Amino acid sequence: MVRTVAVIGAGPSGLTSIKSCLDEGLEPTCFESSEDIGGLWRFKEHPDPGRANIYQSVIINSSKEMMSYSDFPPPAHLPNNMHHSQLLIYLRLYAENFDLFKHILFQTTVVSVRQRPDFPVSGQWEVETERTEGQRETQVFDAVMVCTGHFTRPHLPLNDFPGIEEFEGRYLHSWEYRSAEGLQGKKVVVVGIGNSGGDIAVDASRVAEQHAEGGMGGQQGGGRGPSREIRGSSVVFEDGSVVDKVDVVVFATGYNYDFPFLPSGLLANSSHRLCLYRHVFPLGLARPSLAVVGFICNMGAINPLAEMQARWATRVFKGLLTLPSEEAMLQDIKRDTSTLQNRFACLERHPLQVDHIPYLDSMAEELGVRPNLLGLLLREPGVGLRVLLGPCTPYQYRLRGPGQWDGARQAILTQWERVAQPFRTRMAPEPESRTRASCSLRLILTLSGAVLLLTLYTRHSLLSLLSHPTGLLYKMYSLPETISGWK
């Protein structure tokens, strides 16, 4: 029976894995090699090799509502597309709210994860760790969740660029890029048109004398096409155009997979795709007690997918959900690979790709948390319509089933308020003419009300009161005394 779980990494995937373990009554221990949480989203001016990092200008390209955890809506005042420092604040609030810090061992690196000799029976793992002081320790866990992501080992394909060894300028990978400082007045070429390539090209364009962007083979975008060759200080593009006197080349060419602590062959690479069922469970294990969380790409935010993976994996650990046979899982992987091959010209650039909503819904269906739209529309039409016609925010996967959250309904009903809140930076004062008109209207309404009161309480007709204005004013002045005398 699974009780103890080792969680490797305290980034967004690691944090939600800790919480998912706690929700299922498991005992997680998280190992984080750095001194703080955040993973990719914790900016460091001088990052350590083997750790994910970002550049200073990064702003998330998914809205805060779409990237939030399903039971922790983001604060309303945060911008819809947060700077990385604000996203780190959100992660810290999440960890504090669910008391996750006490389950994390910082400055502790996982050196190896090995199956115990009795693994076919126990499903247990020996996890060896090393503290920054050099102290090593081996502990036994019933299950392991790998949450280290895929942005730690830069892919630098120098062999694809003839002449790079004689390039007269400077080249670097986007992993090394921090800011546009030092690029003032220089010519910059960015290779790659993914998220990082686009961000860095824009960042550099603000200060550089000239910048150009080129894709890799098989990529499409607004640049000049793939860079083909480097001659001295010139970069030659596929269309024959040349940028001369280039000072800096930034390779935004992605990352390689890296799990140095796992046994070789455990995550076999098949056609540039890891053999992971649902991108979570490796094949070939006698017991499904190791899960990979957050090792995925989609057209949207990763956090909700990683959270769903963690919720699903912990239920599998406990035996509440059962995986298909080895053959069935392999066929599922082959179907996914075939779909990707039909969609993308270069499969090796999209091996982790999934469709956001279908992936979430399929996992939620198996987990028992997919919303029942018909039932919602009949029972709570306001919530049902928002789920049916509104954005696929993660809160809908907390309306029912395991991990149901009482606040999910309210989170859905108020999500547009949180979207609008950042735009309410200040309340503009009303124009003077509008203020005067408002005062006049209030005066008219007040006088009209007073006249009606006099009509009722003095039992005079409205016409007789209006025909004697002097008497009307006298009665209005004495109205408060008259009313007080009726008590």
C-alpha cells in the first residue's frame, strides 16, 4: 500500500503534486535542489547549470485565470498576464495557503532513484539525495513523482550551422539570456521562433541597432526562414538574404530531455517521444509507482494540466484507479504519435504536444471530476452556461467528484470580475456638468417626495397645494415637526 511519496522539484508541478498527495492522505517529501520554490519562474541573474531559468522581461502568455490551480483563484488585483515575479508571488501564496513548505527539503539534490530488489512486490524506490554540504542520504519511498520539467538542458545544434566555429561575434543559448543590457547599438540575430525566440527578438529590438529572426527547419513564422550558414560575421538565411556584421546570435532552439537521476532506459525515447502513458506513467514497470508530472506541452497553460496529472497519479498510486494493460497503453502512445505526425511536419519539435481541453476532459472523465453539463444547466443554469459557453477555467474540475471544492462555483461566477479588476486602476472624477446635473436631479426628486408626503399626511389634494405656493413652503418647513408628533 502506497503511503510515502518522493516529489522531485518544487516548481509549479511539484507544488501541486505535494498538495495532491495531501488531498489523498499520502505523506509527501519534496526535494528541491535550490533554496526556494518556483522552479522555472524564479529568476536568477546567474543560474546554476542544470536548472531552469528565465529572462528578466518574461510575462506569461496565458491569462491568470487559465493558468491558475483549480482550487486557488489568483488575486483579483494581479494583471491578467503576469510578470514572472508576480507569478512567483501566486505560487508562494498557494504554497502558504495549503501549508506546503513544511513538506519541502531545500538545497537537496536527488542523485539517483532506484528500484528496490523487491520492487515487483513492493513497488518501492530507493531515493539517494545530497545536501549542499555534501551529506548524502538514501531513503525508501512507496512512490515517486518527477516534477523537474523540460527546460534544464539547452539544445544547441551548432552542427546545423556551418561556419559557427569561425563566427567573429558572440553566440549563446536563450537559457543564458537575461536582458537586453549590452545589446545597445549591436546587430542581433535570433535563431528560433518559439516563445523564447519571439520574446527575445522583441526585447532586443528595443535597444539593438538591427535585429533579425530566423526559424529552424520545419518552423513557420514571420521571420526570414531558417538560418542556413554563418560566414565570418555574416548570417545567411535560407532565402539567400544576408545580415552582415552580426555581433550576437541567440539560439532559441529549445531543450533536450534530462533525467540524470533515473535509471537509463526507464523513459525510453521512441520517435522523439518519451514512452509515457498519458504523458505520466512509464511503460515496463511491474508496479505503477513512478509518475512524471508537468512534462508536457500544449496550446495553453501547463499548470492545470500538471495539476490534473498529479490528481490522477495519486489516485493510481492508491489503487483507486487502474491503468490499462501494457499493450493497451503502448497502442495509446502510438495513436498519439500518429496524430502528431499528421499534424506537425517535424515531430521531433512537438513530442510532448497535447490539445488542452480534450486532454483535461479525458483525464477528468477517468478521475470522475468532469462537470456534468446537463445536470449543471438544469440545477444551476448560471454556472452551467458559464462552463458551457465561457472559458475552460480549471475551477470546473472541482465542482464534483474526488477533491470537490465548495468554492468552485463562486470562483466560476466571479472569474470575469477578477479579469476586469486590473483595468480599474483609478476612478475618474465625474465631469462638473454631470455633477451639477446630478445635484439638480436629487433636488427635484427630494422636492417631489416632500410634496407627495404633504399630499398624504395633510390630506389635501395635490392640485390645491400647488395652487398656493406660499402655504406649500410653510407646510414643507413644518413637515418634520408634524411627522415627529405622530409617534
